Amino acid sequence: MNALNRIAILDDYQGVALSLADWGSLGVKVDVFRDTLKDLDALSARLAPYDCIVLMRERTPFPRALIERLPNLRLLITTAGRNLSVDSDALRERGITFCGTGGAVAQTAELTWGLILAVMRDIPAQDRSLREGRWQTTVGEGLEGRTLGIIGLGKQGQRVAKVALAFGMRVVAWSQNLTDETAKAAGAERLSKEELLRQSDVVTLHLVLSERSRHTIGAAELALMKPGAFLVNTSRGPLVDAAALETALREKRIAGAGLDVFDDEPLPAGASIAALPNTVLTPHLGYVTRGNLTTFYQGAVEDIAAYMAGAPIRVI
């Protein structure tokens, strides 16, 4: 038996964690924090009393410098099956159990299409103008017959490709390890990154963030895109050079962008990207649905109960 004294649930932005799982069944005091602390001193002071901490994905990174300042921590849980912002080596050295939960994969692909449609048809601006008494103030772009470029044809990219084919789009794809066979199986044509950027009317990113993939799209890549093309990113902010993208949007070198992810999250008030009219921005909603959050938090409760009972647990 592994008794726990205090559980912290971090970054519950919408305040739904306690309502989506039976935390009371654990018989342990649970505290919920809805804000994100980025200062190491403030964060370590807040978390020092807790022996169990539940993370919401990568909203609060857990580097070695933080882990070493949490003397009571014995169990760390991340929602979903992996979390690259956690220093798992530091956890193992301290003997801290690190585990994950289940989670769905469809939601981010769904939001990708929401952003594609919103930015190409100018839906948010048209909604605002209609409410303000104006009628049909811009002309949008259609999908049928256009080319969708998918950078990263994994689970998310393949889901996005299926919808593109249903819309009657041509699908092209690139990633460093993509083969012709994998692309063909998804209904796509494999191109070089440069040719994908030149030919695509919409470019959407679905890569895992790493040092190799950071700034996959920079100034040189944006310069290859058509002036009427759109960029969509629902994966990770640093896949795109944010400064280069803002310049391209401001100077109208590309038509627009739909962004769900940013270098700095939550996006700071007054961020310059928010002032650009040829963008549609959402606050990292890719995985945020009621069903998925329920799976996350119920999985966290199951992990904690198993840990306390000394039963098998989903260790990462």
C-alpha cells in the first residue's frame, strides 16, 4: 500500500477536473490550480507540499530543476500517453513513479479542419460583421480542386488527408521519413518539402516537436508558398518561426494562417499575432473536448488508485 496525502491538479483552465472524475473515491485531499505559473521559484513553492501531481499535457513543463525542488513528490501523472516536457530521467533518479492515461486521437484533426474552413472562408470576421449589421463583406476560397500539403503524415496527418479527399482535394505530403508507400496508402503523393510548399493552397503541420523539427517552417519556407496560400498549425508552436510568419502575414506574402498553438502559452495579452486580421487563432484546443478530458481525468484517478493499492500502473 502506498498512502498519499495531497494531490495537485495543474492547469485546469476551464475548472472542470473535479466534475469529470470521481476524485472523492480516493480519500485524499485534492487541490486544483487553474492558472499556469512559469516562475520556477513560485512554482516549486506551490508544489512542494504535494506527493502526487497531475499534469494537463505540457501546460506546465517538468524539467530537472523543478523536480529537484519537490522533496515530497512520489507520483507524477501526465494526461495522455507521453509528455516530452517532463524530464523522465530525473524522475527515475529520484525514484518518482511517472505514468500516463488514455486519450483520443481524432480531436486535433477535427480542429485542423475547423481552422482550415474558418480561415479560408473568413468565418470569424463574417460572423462579427453580420452581428454588426453588415452583409457579405469578403470573398472566401473553396476547397474542391485545391491542393492540401500535409507536413507529417502520421496518425493526425492521415486523418486530415481522409477529409481532404472527401472534399475533392489533391493531397501531397512530406516528412523526413515518409515513403511513397505510406503516402499512397493515405491517398497522398509524396513530394519534397520545397515542392509541397510551392504547390499547396493549404499547408498543415502534424509533426512531433523536437530539435530536428523546430522551425520546420521558417522565412525561407514561407517564401516558397503561394501568395494565396494558407498555413495551419495545430501541432506545436515552435514548428514555425513565429517572427517569420508574422512578417509574411503582415506583408501579405501568404493569404492567412489558422493557429491553435504558440511558442508561449497561454498566449500573452497584447501578443502581436492577435492584431493580424488574416489569422484565425484558437487557444490550443486540439485535444480539448469534454470526452477527451473525461478520459484524461478518469485515467488519472485510476492511476492514483492503482498506485495506492500497489497494483500495476501505466508507467511511462
